[in-house]
Amino acid sequence: MLRILEPEIKDSDQARAYARTDFSASNQFFVDELLKDYSDALRNVIDIGCGPCDAMLRLANARPHIRITAIDGSAAMIRLALEAVRGAGHEGRISPLQGYIPGLPFDERSFDGILSKYLLHHLPDPMVLWSEARRLGKAGAVIYVMDLIRPATPARAQHIVETVTPDEHPILKEDFFNSLRAAFTIEEAKSQLREAGLPLEVAQISGLHMLIKGILR
């Protein structure tokens, strides 16, 4: 099916429904795989599209030396992230900030890790993520991006929603369906990286997900 864009910024109702949903398995997988691949390289990282910050709280718990800047375009999400960070006692290590790409207010080559989970499919122009990753990453920085894969048909997307989230809030189920329609295919992601000049690996890691990773040279 053709890609159909979804709203880029979540409103308060969407943010609350998202925050109540259990993404613990995929968030922990993201953190475990990141640390398995690049644990020694990470000191000062930025998470672009942090949502309510659960994944970054898991990263902070796993590696006490890492400092994290957590960015989201949604004010409602950042409010939830700030609450979660304060509740975990990580105010000194995780800094949630509202911000947009392109044009985040950080100097070039500020970070040794550029992370993103479930943001790519929200972007009308995916190249803004790759250009910002190149701008913000130091030489040798880790780029680690996990996202959905677009199904072949709307019917397949609806089947995935009903299979994976049968009992979730209707707002979340609608968001999930819209996200699947807005996601990219593996080949589209590879094409984006070729255009950006980023020598990153793209791999399908489940029936739903791709992982894009590598080192910024």
C-alpha cells in the first residue's frame, strides 16, 4: 500500500493513551540491543522522539554513566517524560526538552549517540532525521533507530492491530493503524540512507520492526 502520513505531534489524549500502554518489551529490547552492540561508545546521547521516556529510563538504569537528552515535539509527551524522570530520580542524568527537527538547539557534533525509536514514520520528510543525525553526531557516533515496517495492504495493517493490540484503548488502536500506514519499507529506508550518505545497516528484526544502526564516519 502507498504511504499515508499521520499527524506528527500527539495531543494530550493521544499522549496519555500512549503512556498507559505497555511498551516495556520493545523498549527493553531496544536498550538491550543498543548496549549489546555499542555499550562502550555511549557517554552523551540524544533520543529524538522520546515519548514518555520509558526507553531512556531503562537505558539510564542500565548504565549510570550515560547522560541523556530526550527530545519530543509534543508538549504533552514532554510533560509525561518530566514526570517519569522526576519519579525515577534521574533529573541530573536525563533532560527532557520539547524540540523539533530539523534545527534542534545544539551545536554540531555534540553527541556520541543519536537514538530514535518510533519517530521515523511520523515524519513527512524522513531525511530531516538523517540530516540531523549527521549534524549532531561526533565522528564515531552511534546511530541507532528502530521503527515500524509498512504492511503490504490496509487489511494486513488492520489484522496486525487486532492481533497485537486487541484490548487496547481505541485511540491507541487508531494511532497504531495510522502508524503502520505511515511507516516505511526496508527498501525505502535503505534508499533514504543512500541519499543521506550514511553507511548504516538496515535489518528486519521482527514481523513489525526494522533496526537501522551503525557508526558515523
